[in-house]
Amino acid sequence: MKKKIVVIMNGYPRVGKDTFVDYCVEHLENLELEATKFSTIRTPKHIATELGWDGHKNTASRVMLSELKDWYSKHFNGPFLEIVKRVLDNGVYSFLFVMIREPDEIQKVKNFCEMLPTKVRCLSVLVSNRELEIDDSLSHSDKNILNMTYDVEITNESTLENLEVDAKEFAKELVVRLKSF
């Protein structure tokens, strides 16, 4: 199995998780390293679209997607199995960024990675922004984000340029971690 680092990303809506990961992936690819991103909400989004959802994210649709993901998890263990498939895939990428909201799902993935041979490492990352107002209309998945301890916290309270610099530094740290095992 190829050496791989699984980076689990979490944070409240609109804190910059996707942008941060996109910057990381871009930097790793500039270093000629392979990286990919996967979101555990991907399949529920696809199902919702097939059922008529227009793809627009708002409070109501975030709650709907969270509930659909709960159903997919409960009845099929789907999000976890999709991650397992990607972790065990001996494809070209060395860095797998996974977007997960639920602390229990994050822990399940971390436990799985710990059971694997020494060629896989897992890291949980919280992207935060204390300036962002959090309201009571969040889905239960979003409300529970802080119910765990993360390995790394990235604070995004500045410009996109600064977030890109932070992502570049984080990507460099990931490369060091990959080389160290």
C-alpha cells in the first residue's frame, strides 16, 4: 500500500474549509504530489438532486442534507464505507482530504486508520473563524462540530491571501509528515 495521509476537515458552514483544502491540493500538486478531496455529503447531495433539490445551500437545505446523510449512514454506513474505499485505494494520491461534520464519524475514520498498516496516517483539522456568527438554525451535524478535540486548528479570520499562505504552510507540514513514516 502506498503511504497516505488522511486529513479530516471540519468546521462551521462558510469558514473556508473547501477553499483551504483547494489551496492545499493546489500546492501539493505544484510539488508534483498527488492529492484529492472527498466530502461525505457528496452522495446525499446527489440523492437530493435526483429528488428535485436545486443545489442551493441555505439553512433549510443544510438541515435536509444532514438528515439525508444520517439516513445514508444509519441504513448503509455509506459515508464511512466510501472513505474506507478511498483509503484502501492504492491509486496515485498520497493525500486524501475528507470533509466530515459529525464527531462520531470522524472518530470512526480515525479508528479505522489506526488499525491499518503503518503506511496510513490520519489527522483531524478544525477550520475556525471566531468572527463568524453562529445561529441556532444549524443542522445537528453543524451544532456538534466542537464536541471533539482536533489534532490541528486553522484560524481563518483574515484575507484569502493569508488563508492561501496558511494552506501552503500546512501542505508543507503534511509533506514532512509523509516523509517521516
